[in-house]
Amino acid sequence: MEVEELVSLYRNCGLNINSIGDYYFNQQGWVNYSFPNLVKISINDNLVKSIKWKYLISLLLTELRRKNTYEFILNTSDYSIDKFAKKIRNRIRKSLQNCTFKKPDLEDMQTFGLAINQQTLKRQHKKDKTLTSARLWNQYISTLYSQDRIIILGAYYAGKMVGYIMVLELMEKYIISHAFIDRIDSEITDPMNGLLYTMVNQLIEKNKSVKVSYGIDSFVELHELNRFKNNMLFDRVPVSRVYIINPLLLPFIKFIIFYNIHLLRRKSIQNTFTRKIIRLYQGHRLFFRECNSCP
């Protein structure tokens, strides 16, 4: 699938995807994301001028000399169980023993899938109405369900779907777009270990070798999820993710950083909100420093 095909498909899903110059963007809340968010775009002055006043914050994946985050990539032709550490092998076996893996019925995705989405995003302190609103989710999943280049695999335990993974094929790479589990049953079944293991091996059987992306390190620190990705043999590949901040918002962000670091002289920031602000500003400076025009 090419970018234009994916854009058309996701617009049919109900997402508001805008064209700005040669690229696409999807606004979620007060953040404007380049779309698809794992496709690198070339940022130029005209693009910056087009978005910096229109949106409070724009998040873009690009190619810069300096890197500030990671994409989790699995590039392999062998995903056999002996490749994993002993503890992870045991979890995979436990999952394979307790769960059944198959493509879910659409009705299961609409009901169990919605409940799993709501539980997961609440736990991760994220908001995404497309995944948590029954009306929007039904439109979204009904549109994607029958697409050839979108693969959905569900994990079942005691007749109930307790997890699912959705993978899309984009520009010769497979991208994990959703991978969620029901935490209530996870201690018994470890559904995600089996889901990921089964999905990757199905892709290898089809393609001989695969390149799979498990996304970029979250802006909100999710250490447990990152450890899981590493344990499942996904490598951290350095990438550049930049943030373009509206000039009206920028002075407030600078003040928060100045107050915490220079006035309070804090060497270690524990407050979650302040840590987010600092990370945001660092991503903003990264781009403008590389372009020799940092405001």
C-alpha cells in the first residue's frame, strides 16, 4: 500500500486528514501529527510557515543528523521460539497453550475490541475518540476489517477475545497500528506474547522475511511497553521526531522550563507535566538548530 491509498482509506474510516503542501496531517486534540506518523517527511520553510501559526503543536518524523528518539524495528526471517530469552520463551509458550489465535469476527472487534481499547487508553492516559467512541470505532473497524493489506489477529480465552493486534502493509514494511490486551485476563494468558509471535511467523511464512515496525517511543514514557518490545526482539533504531510549536505558545513553555531549571535550580525533574514540556521543547529546538534558525 502507498501513502495516498492509506490516506484515502483512513478518510473513509472517518479520520480528518488534511493536505498541507505535499504532505498529510491528522489533528488529534491540540496536536497536529504528520500522517502516516511512521513515514519520514522533508521539512522546509514553506511547510513550517503553513503549520506553525495554524496549530499549537505539530509533530513530524523527519531525517536529521541528530536523533532524539527510537523506532522499534524487527527485521528477520527467523522468529522461532529459541531466539528469545528463557523467561520470554516461557511466556510465549504459556500464551500459545492458553489462547486460541484467529481472525476475529467483526462483531467481536466492535464489542470486545472497543472495551479493550477503552481500558488500554485509560491506563496509558491517552485520548483517542476514534478508538473509544462506539460510533466512531464501529465506522473505523468496519472500514478496515475487510482490507487485504490490513491483518487483524485476535487472542481468545474461554470463548472471549482478550486481545488483538492489527498490522498494515505500507511501503514494503509492516506497521503494527494497534496491539491491545484485556488486562483482567493477561496474568493468566499473556495474550500479547502469543499474538505477536503468531502474527510475525504468519508474515514470515508468507514473505520469507519481514520488516515490522512497532512504532516510535511514546512521548509519554511507557517503560513497561518499551521493555516488552525489546524482549520480543524489536531493535531500537534512532530517528528524529521534531515538534513545531506555535509562536504564541512558545513563551509559556520557555517560562516553565526557565522557572524549574534556572530559578528553582532543579537538576532532576520529577513532575510528569514538566518533563513533557522539556521533552517537547527539546524536539522543537532540534529542528531549528539543525536549520540554523532556532528562535
